[in-house]
Amino acid sequence: MAASIIDLSGIHLSLGEGAARVHILRGADLTVEAGLSIGIVGPSGSGKSTLLMVMAGLERVDKGKVLVAGEDLTRLGEDELALFRGRNVGIIFQSFHLIPNMTALENVAVPLELAGERDAFARAEAELRAVGLGERLSHYPTQMSGGEQQRVAIARALAPRPAILIADEPTGNLDAATGETIAELLFSKQRERGATFVLVTHDADLAARCDRVAHVRSGRVEIEPVAGDREQVA
């Protein structure tokens, strides 16, 4: 059995202030082995995207243990968390989050430059060509389709060569055919690079393509058994 690269234990997290404060995660546990893919599903508002943000160090927990790639994220400051993400985690969002006044090449290269990579533009070009955008390097986001914009976002996430790739509803803003193409690209790149892949999706069929499926219910996590495995983690 591979060693775990993500280990969340006893996670409690609330959002909002005063009477509007909501207890989102209630003692959630989740362990993900290195190199595997896991699909996270659950009703809207169940906390699945919040769980993703916790493992990326984008949300602070109220209580619990957050071990990711050998780091205890609860002990890191904001600057340290930013450095940690830059080295270890590639993030893909539903709404692409591209910078509109930058070309595809610049959107991928600039984060690498900020991280001190000396070959930022060469690596960015290679990643864009790897996702089929070799002819779109100088195009701006508004000049590209939704599927092309998501390919840029995937190239940006992969460029630092992270050990962990996380995606929050990456096909949610795309039509069915384009979404299928993007899903194929994500899974093929994950296998090609041996990365750990954590996917939040409302699509049960897409989640089922992962090695494991986790259900978020009432702020806790249940791992769906696989064939021959009757163990369930709550």
C-alpha cells in the first residue's frame, strides 16, 4: 500500500460570523494515498468544496489535523502556505480564473516566474502544447472557448509539476462533449505524471472514474467501498 499524501483527521470548520455562522465540517476524516485519484461528491452545501480548500491550505480549520505532502498545514503562516501550494498543489477551478489581460502563455508562465523558475516561459509553452494549445499561445482568454480556457488552467496547474492536482467542478461550466474531453485530459495527465488527483464533482459517473469515491454528508466523509473492500471510513 502506498503512503498517504493527504491525511485529514477530525476536521471541524465553520464559516460566517455571529448568527450567520455555519458549521460546515464536523469531524471529517479523509486519507488519500499518493498517486491515486479520488472523487468527492455530495449535495450542494455539504462541504465538499470546503474540504478541497482545506487540503490546499486555502481554508483554516477550527480544529483537527491537516497533513498534506508531509506538512502540517495548521502550523504554517499565510506566506508559508502560498509557498507550499506553489511547490506541491495544482488547482483547477470551475470558472477557470485566468487573468483576462494576459495571453495563454503569460497566464501559465507568470506564476512560474513569481515562484523563481528561470525557464518559466519555455516550460509554459511546453505545457500548453501538451494540452493541445500550441496554436493559442498568444491568444487572450476572451479569444478562446470555455474548453480552451480550461485547458490553459490545466496547463497552469501542471506547470509547477505538483505532487497533488485538485479540481473543483472542472467541467461544470462546459457542455457535455467539451466536459468529456477535459475529463479525459485530466485523467490522462494524472496517470502520465503519477500525481495524486482529488476531484470535486456533482457528476457521479465522473467521480466513479476515480480509484475511490468519497461522499460528504452532514459535514463528515464516507469512503465508498470498492470491490472486495467492505471497509467504510466515516
